[in-house]
Amino acid sequence: MNRIFLLLCTAMFCNVATAAVEPDELYTEKDSVSMSVGIEQVTVRSFKQNRMLDDVPASISYVPISEITHRNITNIKNFTSVVPNLFMPDFGSRLTSPVFIRGIGSKLNSPSVGLYVDGMPFYDKATFDFDMSEVQSVEVLRGPQGTLYGRNSMGGIINVYTKQPLDYKGTRTKRTVGSYKDMSYNLSHYGRFSDKIGYGISGKYGHKGGYFINQYNGKRIGIEDTGSGSLKLRFRPDDKWDISLVGTYEYTDQGGYPYAPYVDGHIGEVNYNSYSYYKRSLANAGMTLHRSGRKADFFGVLSYQYFKDEQGLDQDFSPANDYYATQKQKQNLASFDFQIKSPESDRRYSWLVGVAGFVQLLDKNVGVEMRDAALAQGLPSYATQAMTYDTPSYGIAAYHQSTIDNLFTDGLSLVLGVRYDFEHSKMDYAMDMSIGNHTTPVSSFSHKLSFSQFMPKVSLQYEMGNNSLVYATVAEGYKPGGFNVSFDTEDEHSYGPEHSLNYEVGTRATCLDGLLTSSLALFYIDWKNQQIQQTIASGLGTKLVNAGRSYSWGAEASLGIHPLRNLNFKFDWGLTQAKFKRYEVSEGLDYNGNRIPFVPQHTFSAAADWGMTFNKLLLDRMVISAQYNGAGAIYWDDKNSVRQPFYGTLDARVSLQKWFIQIDVWGRNMTNTSYMAYYFEALGRQLAQKGTPACFGVDIIFNFNQLKRNKRGGDAA
């Protein structure tokens, strides 16, 4: 016990770092898949940086495939608490996927945290919850990243990297069976036409049986069927060029939503009469090009994203037959990002310059059936309001970043960055009222908005050797304004941009020959004109308005303890104190000093992995993993009337491997912790959703590349 206490104390005084990560598991001719939990130094270069990831002066979390596997992360919402100060509430459907980092986020319209998959941007929150079965690693950069990424990066950036041909080889199948009739089938194959051309193909089908029962009809709610597939090609003609092509498609048919009355501090049972659902088709296509040169490197991304979705919603969520809403969206998004950067070398000065742009066509149709509610207004019960929104937008940006190493003294670096963004958007709106076969135009308008912004960033960094560094950063955050889809008056049609200034100091290091790895960051954010969600006066929708001023301060800390090659402990903690500084809701009513909703004051994660290798036994390999993830307290509304105290869930996984067969037994929320996953108010009612209950399951995995090795007499790595 004294030794453990001494190690923890030593870590807090070490110049903290997270360069040590677990080695990636690759399907190659030389290395078969194994569940390694050993620690190895891995250098990772982010596609937007001009230096290695562990040399970037920012608060960063890197999650390799081994950790994704051991923690049983199957969707992006599972990263809550695993990454300090990151929170994605798991509620509703795949449409409802807001992300919050350090208190900055958005539940409506454009997200405030950016998502990139293999360098391709995902601009709409409706696309965030996608299939992650072929993900290789995830990195999260906290704090404004506008200099390099532009729009939607005010809170930070999530970069997802998927498995690539030529890095992987072999065939893998996975069958999952879990509680509540959950099941999935995965198949992937990576091969090569030659040493220079590789390909990858994968497919998945998944089914969820629903965690809750609708008392109105006795049926399970939240039943979901998904199917996805991807095709990848990679071409490396020489040691200079690297070209990748990717195409993916995913379909979701999801029932929901498990919202129940919230009365006297308790969540009741789901009980409403009209079936609610969400359906989505999502397709992505992209090309990445990388050329290494003697004087400069070139990197480019061309991408196209299409999604089409449909939502049906019982708006009163009760046995009453008042309102039923349908929403249909269709997006076409084309984007590019080209950059030239200095080559990898030991030169004192490194740089990058880039240009990026996008065109987004987003059409939305909303219909509200006024059923019994129409009778109360003297209208037939088949009265329907129909709204159409045609919202095209485009943007162009140029950016630059310079890094000067060994400034004045060895180890001291200066990073300077700047970006200019211009964005233009338009909305054509029309509303009609239909009664029987007769349709009458009610209102319409056409508005245009344009925004432009310079986003500077400056960082100082001092490297002290042994993978130790300290840094200080000042960066501006920016998010453009936009259009509301719900409003009662003309002045509610649009909202303005928001700005922030982020101050951050941090340190990273390894200590005691890799026994300890740790990181620490402190931040303060001064936030102006924050875009805040409010319910419109009629109660039939929500809008965004600009609050006067807000602030957020806090810390992130990570500690890894690696006493043995196959035994690892990891602790991640985040603190966020985010409050309204000046927010007048109406005359005589303000929320000054209230906490910003959807922001946990604390996130915490503690994980342990223990791997064992056997000789001439029934098993070749066994890995035992367990983790505790917690978040809270969380306030759900601006007036801070409803609060979820800090809660935690316990997950565990046991992986058994023999030859080419792997069997994983896992459990989520094993203590069946009860918590509130979401709260809101609609039509004068308080509604909430319960958190996911305890779930257990088994994964059966066959690695046929491993089988070929065994036939040749090879041993597992």
C-alpha cells in the first residue's frame, strides 16, 4: 500500500506525458492478431499537424485499437468519461448525438465539436453515431482547434482512423450475442493485389431488442436494425506517394423514443400511443493523397457525404392523441482540404499552409399532425402543418501554422497559427396548413447570412527530455450563426455567431523508465454570445438564442501505471465548472451564475488490463479487463431545476484465445446503476429517459489469417 501511494504521489510531481500507448494490432504476414496489453512507445502523426502527436502543445487523448477492444467500445457515445471532460449523452436515437467538451457543445443544429473520419469531415450531428466496427484508433484534441479545422471545432476535435489496406491482411469474422436479444455479425477481409495495391472489404448486420417496454401496448421500445459495409483501396506506387479510396454505406431502422414522465424526482414508465421511429441512410466516399518530398509534403482530402433520414415522433409522449410530428432530411456535402507542410526533419523551423472548403445542400421537411389538439382549436382532427426548409451553404478557408524549435534555448518551441474562414448560408422557408384536401399557404421567407472570422493561436512549449514537456496555449474559438427551424416571431428566424478565448497550460511526461505515464492540463474559457437552446413560446419546438456571456474553467488529468509488461492501470479525470456569467432570459428573469446544462462537473474513469500467456494448455492467451466510468453532477436545463448526481457504471471483459479462435465474455453496467440519461420539457410536461440497464454478452471471433499461420507451423504473437 505504501508503495502504491508513493507511485501516485510521484506521478503528480512528474512532468507528466502520454506518449506510451499500446501497440496496434495488425493483420500482417509477420504478425498475427493477438491481444497484447504490453506497453510500447508509438509515435502518431495527426493528419492536420506538422509534428508528432505527442509533441503537440495541447490536451490530447489517444485511444488505440487495444483499448477500444478491452473497453468494449462499439459506438462513439461509449467514449464518455473514457476521455476526460468529454460527454455524449446516450438518449433518443442516432439523430440525437450532441458532443460536449469542456462545457462547449450543442444539442441543436451544427455541433460545436468536430468529427473527422480518416480526414473526412462529418458536419451534421445526425451522422455522428456511425458504425465503428473497423476503427483502428481515435484521438481527441480538447480546446479550440479552429486554426487548423475551422467550423465546428470550438470545443475540440474527434479524429477517427479506420483500418487501412496494406497495414492489415487476413479475414476476420465476429458474432455477438447479448442481453435483450442484441446480436450482430461482422465480416472483414483485407488483401493485396500486389505489394503496392491493397484492398479491404467489410460488412456488418446488427440488431437490438430494446431496453424498455411501452406500457401502452406492452411492446419493447428502441428495437433497432442496422446494416453497413465498406470498400477500401490503397495504392503506394513508390516511397513517396500514398493514395487511398474509400466508400461506406450504412442503414439504420430504429424504434424509439423511451421518454417517460418525470414526476417528483422520479422517472415513470414509458407510456404513449403513437409509434415513434428514426430511419437513416448514410453514405460516404473519399480520397486521400499524401506525397512525401524532399522540400515539402503534400496532403489532400476530397470527400462526399450523403444522408437521408426520417423521424416520426409522438410529441406529447402520452396516451393522449394530440400531436404527431414527422421530419425528413436530405444532405449532400462535398468538401476538400489541401495542405503543404515542411518535410519530416530535424530542421529548426517547420510549417504548413492549407486551403479548405465545402458545399452543403440540406433540405428539411417537417409535418405536425394536429389530432385531438386541433379539435380544441375548432379545427378538424386531420389538420396538418407542413414546413419546408431549403438551406444551402458554402465556405472557404485558408490557414497557416509555423513552429520554431530551440527558440532562445534548446527545447523551447513557439507555435503560431492563423486561419481565415468565410461562410455563406441561405434558408428558403414555407409553411402550409392542410385541412382535408385543401392546402393554404400560411407564411414564407428567404434569408441570407454571411460570416467571416480570423482565428489566431499561439503556443509556447518546453521539452525537458525523457518525453517530458510543458506548454502554454492561447487560442480563439469561433462558431458561425445559423437559422432556427422552430420559431414564433420573425426575430427568432436566426441566431448570431459565438466566440471564445481559451487559455491553457499543461504538462506531459513519462517517469521511472515508463512505469508511470501521466498528463495534466488546466484551462479557462471566456465565452461570448453563447448559442443557447430555448423552448419557443408555443411549446412546439426549440430555438437557439445568443446568451450574453459565459465561462468555463477546469482540468484534465491522466495517469497510467505499468508495473508489468502485461499489467496496466489507467485513470482519467476531468473537471469542468461552466456557468452563465450574463444571461437574461426575459425582463426580470436571468440565469446569471447558473451552470450550463449537459455539462458534467466531473468525468472519471479507472481501468485495468491483465494479460496472461500460456504454453501447451487449453489457452494461448487470456486478457481480463475492467473499468469504472462515471460522470456528474449534470444539470439538464438552464434554470438548473433538474439534476443528475454523479453516477458510475462498472464494465468488464474476459478474452480467451486459442489458435485462430477468440471468445470474449463481457458485461456493461454490471451493477445495474440507475441514472437519468436525458431530461427535457415539452408541451408543459416534464420528460426523461432512464440510462441503459445491465447488459451481458459473448463475442465469438475467428481470425482466418491466424489459421493459415498455424497450418504453416507458426505460433501466435
